[in-house]
Amino acid sequence: MKTSIFTIILLLFTSALFATTKDDKKKDIPGSTSGAIEGVVYSLPQTGIRIHIKATRERFVNGPFCNYASKLLGIDNAPTTSSDRWNMDEMSLETFSQPDPDQVYKAQGQAAQLVSLTESGVLAGINADVNAQESKMETQSFLTKDLQNRVSFTDLSIWSFYSPTDSTKSYKMVSKNTDQKAAEAAETIFNLRNSRFALLTNADDEPLPDGKAFEVMRDELAKMEENYLALFIGKSSKQSYEFSFDYIPGEKTAKGEVFFRFSDDRGVLPKADLSGRPIVIEITKDDNLASKQNALSASANPEAGKSGLYYRMPGMSEIRIMDGSKQLAGARAPIAQFGTTAPVPENLLDGSYKLEFFPNTGAIKSITENK
């Protein structure tokens, strides 16, 4: 009987010991929720710079009779080759924000239940309903339309395309050569000039039409002469384009960073295209402001940062876009990564206050008591 009681006690003790050991091992299993600290991961923003460029491309096409301009019209140095000419007409700067991969935190405890985030995961508010509107996506396009088809010459000839037939040609129709066509075009130009001169001087001594009709006749004669003249001196067409480029500065002053490239004959190009000259960006950080921010950002509270909530104090910058020694554009703007970060005071995270942040810079926008 004593042996049986002793056996039962031994079995109970062994079972309890085994259960305890099993529970201890369970606590050591990776991923076990026992004692885990949960939270909400968020980011602080970093500032980017976006440039918008409006450019004009002028496509020039030489005239089909350019080699006859001097001989038939007395126009020297008529262009004999086609070309493109680009010009940057307007440039503007703006800032945008995106999550900073170097500023990712986890809100813990009660504070994790109070945070509001933007669509991209940037801290927007604490204990507040924040309507954070994300900016629309900007597309960087490097496509340019082909202007080749926009510049063309219409056959304006008022003469036959064929030479008169006779017995020497066996009465066969023979196409006129370029020399003949150029000579006829030049003759038409002189005829138009004579007609315009006669109209303006009333050479025929006849009653002139009323004012409006006179203007129409004069303008039409001038337009016809211009079209014929283009056969010798060429003509051009213009087309406008818009481009945009993005740049994300670091935490320090940047100089000589290539933003994009530009070529007088190829236009606005991405910075990887070495066929254009570099257009650089210079961003000067306000070090005086940054040093004062750093001096005051530290907290004397030993519990500071316990909830894992931080905000940014953005720094100021001066931005310049340079083409060599020539400044094309400039602005002053706050840059989030030029400033510093600081913990949100713990006494503001007990649910009694509402905090709202600027999503673009991460700075505190407002602190109000939750009534």
C-alpha cells in the first residue's frame, strides 16, 4: 500500500515537472506572442525637389530651291540644311515629400492606438482625425513629338509640270527639271510683287475697293509671296513641350549635382544622356538654424521616446538651378532632412491632446486639448 502511494506521488510530480518544462520551451519558440511588444510602424517624411520646364522646339527645313536663291532672287546665304533649335522658356520649382527610409519608427503602447498615417505611411496626427491628401503622381516624360511632318512645302506652281510638246520631242510630254521649276517660281514671286505694288500705288488708276477688301487683297498677295519665297529660303515650325525632373537631397549642402541635361539641338534630356550639357542644382543648408535646432531637440525627461513617437523640425535651404555660371531659377524652401528629429513629449500622449503634423515636412502643425 505504501509502495502504491509513493508511486502515485512520483508520477504526479513528474507530470508537473514535464508540463513546466514544456511551457518554458514554448516561451522560447520564435514568434510566440507571450510577452511580445506590438506597435504601429510609421515613417517621417523627407523632402524632394521637382522642377517643371517649358521648352520650345523650332524645326527648320531648307527650301527645295535653296541653291537657286542667290542666282534667281539675289538672296545670299540661304540655308541649305535642316536643323532643330531648342530653347527653355520657363522653369518653376516645387517640393514634394515621400517616406524617409532612414526615419522609420514603431509607436508602442497606448500611443500606437492614437496615431494617424497618410497613404504612404507617414505620421500625420496623434489622437486626431486627419484628412491627409496625397499629391498626385507626377510622370517624368522624355518623349518628343516628331516635327518632321509639321513642316512641309505645298506645290504652289501655277505653271505646267511638263514642257510644251513639239515635233522635236516627238510630241511626248517631258517633265520639267528643277532648274525650270525654280525659274518659274522666281518669276511668280516677281509677278506677285508687281501686283502688290500696282495695288498699293493704284497704278491702273481705277477705284480701289473698300478698306476691308483692300486689306484682304493686300494680305493675300503678301502671303502668296511668302509661301513662294519659302521654296528658296526655307521655313520653320514651333512646338512647345513640358518636362519634369525630381531630386532628393541628402542631409547636407549639395553643389554641382546634375539635375538634367540640355542640348541646343536635342532639347531637354535626362541626366544620363551625356550628349547635353549639365544643368546642376545647388542646395545650401542653413547651418545656423540647424545647430540651434540640434541644441534644443534633446529632452531632459528620462522617459522621452518611450512611446516611439518622433517628429521633425525641418531646416531651411536656398535652391539654385545653374547652367554653368548662369542662374536659371531659384527659391527658398524648408527641407525636412536638413533639420533634426525629436521625441514627442510623453505627457502629450495620454489621450488628452490632439496633435497634427505637416505631412510634407513632419513638423508639428497644431497641439490642442481633447475636450
